[in-house]
Amino acid sequence: SGLSREPRSRAVEQVHLRCTEGSLEWVYPARALRVVLEPNLAGAQHTTVCIKPASDFQGASIYMECAGQLHLVVSEAEGARPHAVSCFSAHTPQRVALFLQASPQRDISRRTASFQYELLSNQGAAGPDVKKMALVEAMCRPCDNVELLMAICSSDFVVKGSIRNVSHDSENHMSQVDVSVQKVYRQKNRIFQQEEGSGEWRGPIRTLLQCKVKKGGGDFLFTGNEHFGEAWLGCAPRFKDFMLVYQAARERGANPCEF
């Protein structure tokens, strides 16, 4: 809380966070707060940091420290966009610093600057620029057979189902696929749930608008990962096509895990 500070103090308070994902809530923001992300990612050559401000984000702006300079990541005006996720590359995976600058206030009403963050390890060489993009793991290209077989082993969720509806959000550059689920093989959290009235299992999956997802008939195997409590689409083959790939791999002993 900004109220816990000495009123005349000009020191910047520092917070050290050791987790690869989490959240921070700064109430009554005052002066500045430096947030240092220091997870144990020794094997990562590069790290992508993603930040999602809360829908009621108020009272501060978020900057990333890079080579002694501050780059604006989330302004107070943008904080009201509930699905806006900002991602940027960090070249020092063991230490990423964010700088929160409180906005001038004319009254003492309660304001809260809160956000969720995730650090994603990646091996590709990323540019030094701060980039604003959707989550880096959402890709539009089809998965090859090797990626598909690995997806059922390593994804946060694996479900069989059909597409009920696809909606597009052009402002936030995202699409949402509403899935009618026949079988949940795995899910990290309870994104796919059973409706009380109908007993039907349903759940939403997000992807990039540029992927141009369309509603298609038939059954699919939806896989992907969770970010900020939401399911993001990874590989999504037709179920019958997946079974052909899996059975062939199993006969060769080339399946990385049992499905």
C-alpha cells in the first residue's frame, strides 16, 4: 500500500518476486514502485514477459527497465481494457525489472494498480525492442505430426469436442472459440465445466484474430496452454485425423506418451 510509506520519503520501494507467474496489487499508489522478477530460469537464453492489467487498473503506469531506460508497457488509460496483454522480450532472464510510476492524485479515493504477470522461456533470439503483441505461444500455423504428438503430453488442456460458436474482438485482436466438450482428458484448472441445467461440458478457448478461426463441423482435439486463467489454443486437429497419426506412431513405438 502506498499509505504505508513515509509521506515525505522520495525513496523508491522495491519488491522482489521469485515466481514465474503471479500477480501484484498496489493500493493507493504513491510515488514509485520497482518490481524485480527474479525466477530460477537458469536454462533460458531469453525470456518473454507478459503482463495483463486488471480491468479496474488505476493510479499508475507500468514501465520496463531496459539498458538504463524506461519503456512504457501499460499506461493508466489502457488499463481499463480487460483483455489487453502486453508481452516483451527480456535479455536477462534471471532479472527483469518493472517500474510502476504513480499518477498524480487530486483526492484520497481508493485506487488500485494490479496486474498479473507470466514469464515464458523461449530459445529463439528476440529483438531488443519492447514489443506489444498477444501471447507468444498462440500460433496460427498448423502443427506437424511431431508437434501434435507432443501437444497431448505437455499441454495444459486436452479436450475432445466441437465448435459451438466463434466470436471476434477486433479491438483486442483476439478470437474466442466456444467449445462443446465430449471428453476432458486433461485440464490444469477448471476452465471447462459442466453446466448445471443441461449437464453439458463447455468452455472458451482464445486465439489471435489474425489466425482467422472459423466455425467448422465435426469433432476436434483441442490442445493448448493456460495464460492468466484463460485457455489459449495450440494444436487443434480433427479428432479422426489425430487418431490416425497417434495409432501409426504407437505401432512404431514413436508416441512420446500414452493417450
